[in-house]
Amino acid sequence: MKYVFRVYGEPMQYRAPGFRKLPDGRVITHPDKRVVEWQGEIRSQIRSVITLLHPVLSGAIQLDLWVFVTRPKTVTSIYPDTLPDSSNFLKTAEDALNKLAIEDDGQIVTTRLYERWAYMNYPECGKPRRPGLIYIIKTIEVDPQLKQDLNREYKQYLQDHNLEYRTIVVGRKMKKKTVLREV
């Protein structure tokens, strides 16, 4: 199945979390506020549609992403030419979608990413021509028998190498974390 979602708003690139060093030597990290707000906007605009398709979107999906950004007045090129920006736009968009749609060992496989200026004559940009994202999502069908066979082989591999997953508690906030350890 193929689904198309349009999200309006100025796309925000991923930015590394900031940090602050406390007087006692501890370091506290915090995500960039603008990125968190943009991801929240993405989730709020597609939440109603996702809830209708939720069972369909669990598991692995293939994502094509169109990014339409406002062209700065100083830029005269037809296409955006900043390559790192594309991967940062993609990370933000994938993270927002991942928090909404993916469960049950699912993952997002990105096949294509297009970056264009908004307000140009692209039919994909839609009308009115505004900045935003277009998610083109295709569900990836996995043969249930193949999935069971792969899980069985993986469990056998863990057993042969005396490995198992354990939940441990780490940090001052006592967060639970699953790690792979020798038995």
C-alpha cells in the first residue's frame, strides 16, 4: 500500500543536542527546542490520519520524502545545493514519524529524498505552494514464515554463543536499558 501525507510548515533540520556543564562537573544535554517543536508539528498534522491507518503502518515501511523549503532571497540557484542539509532534514522527519507510526520491531527504510525550493513551479509542491514535507510511505510486506525462521535462527545463535538480553538500570535517574551480555 502507498500513502501520501502532506505536512505544512518550514522544515527544520536536525541539530545536535546542546549541553551545559554544572558546577559539580555533571553535564546535562538537551535537544534543540526548534527541532522538537517541528517534530511535534509533524506529529500533530498527521496524527489523525495515522490513527486510521495504524495497524497498516506497524512494521517496516519504505519512505520517500520531498522537502520544500523557503528559498532565501540571496540564493539564485534552481535547486538547493547544501548536501548536509538533506540528511539533517531526513533525520528530523524520520524521528517524528518513528515516534508516531512504527511499532513491533519496525523500521523506516528511506529510498529517496528530494529537496526543492517552495514557491517554484513544481507540481509536487501542491497548491498553494508552501514550504513543508511530503511523506510517501509504502508498507513493506514481510513473509510471516520468513520472519519466524529468522527469529528462530537468531535465538539459536544467541544460545550457541552464550548470549542473552538483560535489562539493567543505569544512571542517576535509574533508567532501564536492554543490553546484550554473556551468560
